[in-house]
Amino acid sequence: MLSEKDFIANPTASIENGNFQWSAPSNIALVKYWGKKENQIPANSSISFTLNNCKTITKLAFVKHFDTSTSSVQAKKGFSFSLLFEGKPKEEFKPKIQKFFERIAIYCPYLKAYHFTIDTENTFPHSSGIASSASGMAALSMNIMSLEKALHPEMTDAYFYQKASFLARLGSGSACRSVKGSIVVWGNHTEIDDSSDLFGVEFPSKIHKNFNNYQDTILLVDKGEKQVSSTVGHDLMHNHPFAEQRFAQAHENLSALKTVLETGNLQEFMKIVESEALTLHAMMMTSMPYFILMKPNTLEIINRIWKFRTETKIPVCFTLDAGANVHVLYPENVRDPVLQFIKDELVGYCQNGQYICDAIGKGSQLIIDN
Ligand code: PMV
């Protein structure tokens, strides 16, 4: 089993400058991660669908400005980078990147030798309430690993993706599920081979065809700033009265979902996924201080989905992340009637009528490699 020490780089080659560009998708958890230990170690295992259309595209240009092995004084100076968002300098984003570099410095000691220009953009609207931290941290980690592979040409693909996910996790926990694969597990789970607290792994079993190209239509209910950051949210699980039961329940739900993904049982799928979404919000409502992140329109949408499902028997369900937006999940073969239902009955509950059509994707993709 890999430990943290296995992720400390030991470059064998050198490189003066270059450019990489990667895209990394957002992901939506089916069994939720909520609560963590030190160093972004999750309190429970989680599993997510990787999305296809909602992604961050990040370009990393780098120039060597000194040799870390000979210039220890300069090496102590810290990281050198400029940050562009959609081609324009964005100072507000820099502290987050600085903190990320500090966290991964021990695993990527070569970072201090370079000046970086990081140019990033999202395919989804800014402040849509869709968190860009998962896709953003994953996209940056992929680029850093491309640089590390250039410094360490004998690196295997397996290690490349594991370490990319390991680094992404240090940026934002759920980002480690945005690296590779269409369904990703993060966190030790007795029944999932090779699962780890340190990085995400592709769901190892054969996935039933019912889940091929599974659809996720994201209804943008509230595009405002998050009321509670996920850092604060995770912290509230310390001393939470229901924490231990919740962590045990997540473990059981992942076992049950594993069988569901193998057998294609959509009724069970919907039960587990909706219960997970409501439990996540129940944890927020029962922490101290407490929060309600759903909006009245979130509840209207949930009730409409339940009514539609009862009347039509179409297997459509919802999940939520830590906000008011609703992810509507359904198989590809009911796409037309569900989209019609969304247009007829749900769009009115979305801010400015906005929603995003997405589906299961495959993970990060390399765009520029030189
Ligand atoms: O990755 P973070 O620290 O932003 O936490 C994400 C938490 C949820 O989105 C609510 C659940 C999850 O598993 O993605």
C-alpha cells in the first residue's frame, strides 16, 4: 500500500521551460464526503460521478529561474507565479494557489525552481453556485504532474494519476475524484479494492449498462456566494452529535451502492442517492452553528421530481451538494421526457431560468504538451 512518503518526488532529469494544458471536470458525489481529519484525510469514504461538460481548463507555462540544489538562499524565497483567470490577472485567486503550493511543497520540491504562469477558465458560468475548486485543483494538479513527468521520464501512468489525485486532494478534498475514471471512490473501504484515503481510485467493478452516459441536469436555483465554506462545514463534523453514525452510514451506503452499480438496480440507486443528499443537509441543519443551504425552490423542485416519478414511473432522482442547486440524475433512455419535464415544470424555479445539461464523463484530458 502506498504511503505519503511514496509521493515525494526525486527528479532524475531537468527541463528549462515549457507549457502544458489540461482540462479537469467537476464531479458530483453520490455518497457524500462531509467531515475530515488532519491533512485532508476523509472521515468516510465517498463515491462520485465524474461530469463531462462542467470543467476547468488550465494552462501552466513555466520557466526555470534557478537551480534548487545549488541556490538554497533563493530556494527559501518561496513560490513564484502569476495567475490569470480567462486571460486577465486575478489577484483574489492567488492566496488559494499559494496555500496549495505550500501544502504540496514537500512532495514537489522542484516547484520553487520555476516561475509559473497559470491561466485558467471554467466552462460553466462564474458564480453559478457550481464549485470550481474540485475541477480547478484537479486541472492544476494534472499540469504539475506533467512537469514532474518531464523531470522523471520513467514515471508509470499509474503513478502519474495516483499522485495527481493525491495532490488534488491536498488542494480540495473532492478534487481527487476529478482526475481519472467515470465513477471514482475516495477513502478506505473494505469492499473496494485498492481504495485509499490518500487519493481517488476508479470504481473497480464492471458498471451496469443502465449507468452508461447517465445524465445530470444541474438546476441553478441560487447562484449567490456560498453561505458556509466547505472548510467550515467539514469542521462542524468535529463534535457533531451524529458524526459517528453518519460516518458508519456512509460506509454502508457505499457497500450498497457498489452492488447497485454492478446490478443496475435503479430503484435502489435513487433511494441511496436521495437519502445521501438529504443526510448531508441534515448534518448541516444539526451542527452548531446550524445552516439551511436549501432554498424554497430547492424543496419545490424535489417535490415536483417525486410527483413526476410517482406518476410516470420514470427513474429520475436528485442529489444536492453543499448549496441550493439541484442535480437531476436519470438514465440516458429517458432523456427526452425528463428534459421536457424540466422545461415544463422545473425551469421556473431556477434563477433566470438557468440550467446546465451534463452527463457522466471520463476525467481529465491533456490538451497541450510541450
Ligand atoms: O472538497 P470539498 O472540501 O469542497 O468538500 C466537498 C463536499 C461535498 O461537495 C458537499 C460532498 C462531496 O463529497 O463532494
